[in-house]
Amino acid sequence: MSAHGELPHHHFRVDEVFRASQADESDFQDVVRGYSGWPVSRIPSGFPTVATWYLLVRGFKRLANPFAVHRSQLNDLSVLALEGFLDAHTAPVFEQAIQSEIESGNLRVIVDCEKLTYISSAGLGVFMSFIEEIREQGGDIKICGPIPKVRHVFEILGFASLFDIVDTLPEAAQKFSEPASQER
């Protein structure tokens, strides 16, 4: 408290709120204590705390950036259909899905991007982190169905020279029957 009996005024920077929003639920009270310097019980009601922003950001992120990976099989091919936003928050879900395929010996993978509405550098990094490992074991990753803005991201970053990117799932499956490109 200040000399006049008022609680000191604290401002929270955006990066602090962002970091707080990444914390696990179990770390919540530690985050609040760490940034405010006050025990949770002493933070006055209505005070715009990190706790408030944490809940808002977490809730908004969950509503605004839903993501899912749907796995299916097409003959001897694994199909991972992505839905929603593939960003730094959701990339680990996609990463785990590909890792599970590799561990199961499923090295011929089609990633269906028909319902993928956004991809960030973290999402692109997942593709890059597995392609060499899969190809060294005789498999491949084919990409199908990206909407125009996602396809544009793949194209401007040169993914078309590294991956087969086609419009439909049958086209992607057909690419596994064709001889591998010399430059890949």
C-alpha cells in the first residue's frame, strides 16, 4: 500500500499477459503472485489483474483458434485431416499426430488441409521437422486441399518444391504411385 493507504497501481505489459496465457492451469496462482507481487487474496475485486487477462486470453484463444487432427486410413495411406488454426499453440497436436504415425510404421502420410483455415511458421515447421526422417525411411508426406490463403503461404515459402501439393485426396493418393521427383 502507498503512504495514503491506496493500493499501488500496476500495469501489465502485453508480453506478460501473453506469457501468462501460455502457463498451465496449475501454474495460475504462481503467475498471478509473480507478476503482481501480491498474494491472490489481496488483489482487489475489479482490478485488471494478470489473472483476469489470463482467463480472457485463454478463453478467447480456445474459441478463436480451434484445431483438430482427424486420422483415417485410405488403403495403405495414413490421412491426417487438419481443421482450424495451425499455430504455435496448436502445432504440438499436429506434431504428436505425425510422430504417432511414424512410431506405428505409417510412413506414407497425406495431410488434408481442406479445413485448415490458417497456418503459421510453427505449423510449417512441423512439416519440415518430419519430412527428412520420413523420406529416409522410405515414406513421404503429401499435402492436399489447402484453401487459397493457406496454399499461398506454402507457395511463397517454397513448399511446392519440397512437397507434392494437390487439390484433392485422390490426387494425393495417386502421387504415392508415381516415381519420386529427382529434386526432392
